[in-house]
Amino acid sequence: MISATIPNELLTPFKPVDQVALREEYAALAELAVADCGLDHLLSRFLAHAVRLFGATGGAIWLRAPGETKPSIRAGDAESPAWQAVSLERELLIRHAISRTKSYFLHPRGTGHSRKSPCNPTDSFVLLGPVDSQGDRIGVVELVLGRRPAHGTSPAEQRCCANWLDHLTSFLRQGIENRFLGNLSPLQPALVNLAATREEIENYQRAIRVSLEITLNCYAGSSFGSLNNNRTFTKTVQELLDSNGLRVECPECGSPAILRCQAAGNARTGVFLYDHYLHRGRTFHGGPTTFPKLKLVSKPPRRAAE
Ligand SMILES: [Zn+2]
């Protein structure tokens, strides 16, 4: 969390009467970082506060999404009068600003010094504040301050304004990280989504199991007249169960088993057997001569190769 207490060094250059308004804007911007609103709302509200705080004539917030090379405007003036006919130069300035670590002032075209950056092609003062997220340059706050800025005519005032913007962009960074970057690293929400889907599938599977159990148990105690018929029925049941990831529970040992019908001794139509692998190897349990009452269970994981 960022503290909403305004550092003294930001306030001392200002008259007490201005300090009250500055404190209010500062607190509003700190609150905005954690407010319950979407990214676009955050950006436009941030910009509105910043424009008021710096007495700007306009501005914009530029963001660069991960993987993108160029930042683009997400809030503010795409067609600001100050930038008319110089939009290419404006983009150059923003791409330069996004590579910087601190906010800085640009003097109007043809005045002051422009050692640090491409030339300001407008006749306004411009204040640029890079926004960074753990070393990634993610955006720029651009404020157009007009020919005579409300604050920032002397070098000392300009340093103070740049300092202000650095503090404010730290709120913006926090707000963007909370909403934007968090959404782009979506492992946690994806896992939650998969868990919900798994639960939904398990509910369907349970419903299928119950439905099959009811159907099959209609035939409990039945025989289909011959060994061949009993085998055909049992094989079809087994295919149906297998395609739904199911087995029958052996009534003798409780293990998941495959139901089979086999010839045995003097049982003319065969016997129904539970075929399963137990710790001692493949084992058959059971032996009723009529189709047994079944309890269906999930297919166990595949046995390791022996
Ligand atoms: Zn058994």
C-alpha cells in the first residue's frame, strides 16, 4: 500500500491557501489507486485530477501493454489542439518519455533547452511522467500546461512539479497493476475456472452413474436364456460402463471390477463374474447365474506396467 500522507517537500513551495487544495487532490488520487472501478475509469479520473492539480490545459495517459512496442492513448486528448499536425513528433516524445525513470518538463518550441529529449513541437509547456511497474515501462502521463503554466515557471518550481508527478504516477502504477497487469497473469483465475468446470463435469458424471445404475438394476435377477445371450448383454453393459469411465463394485471384496459372463460347470447359461486385479494378481469373484444387482463406481487409475 502507498501512504496517502503527502510528503512535506511537495507542499512547502506552495502558499498555505493552495496547500489545502493540493492535499485534497493528493488524497483523492491515493484513494483512486484502490477504488473499485475498471481501468478506463481509473485512467480518466486520474487524468482529470492531474489536469486540475497542475492547472493543465489538457493531457493524456499512454499505456503500453506487455508485448507491444508502442504505447497508445488510453485516456485524454487524442486530438488535442496543441498537438495538431505534430502527432508524429508527439509519439516520438512519448516513446522517449517511456524510457525515462523520472518526470520532466519540456519547454515550448524554440525556448529553453532540450538536451534530454526530442524537441517539443508545440508552443506549450509539457510535463511528462513515465509510469513503471517493477522495471517495466508501462506508460506515460502527458500534461499540456499552456504557454504560462500555473506552477512551474522557474526551474525550482519545475523540479517541484516533476516531483509531484512522480508521486502521483506511483498511485497510478498501483491502480494499473491492480486492474490491468493482474489480469494478464491469469494463472490463478484460470485454475479457479478449471476447478469449477471439473465440479460441473463431476456432477454430470454422478447423474450418468445414477441413471445407468437404475437402468441396469431393472435386470437384476434376470437371465437372457443362453450363455451367448447373457454374454452379449454383459459385454454391451461393460462397453457402456467403460465409455463412461465406470466399473462395477465387487460385492465380495469391494474392488472395482469388470463384469463378465463365463461358462462354468453345470450352469447352462453361464455365471456372472467380477474380474479384477488384486494384490495377488488377476482374480475372479462372484458367480451368480442371474444378472446381479450392480453398484457402479469410478474406473480406477491405470495400473503401472508389470
Ligand atoms: Zn472381488
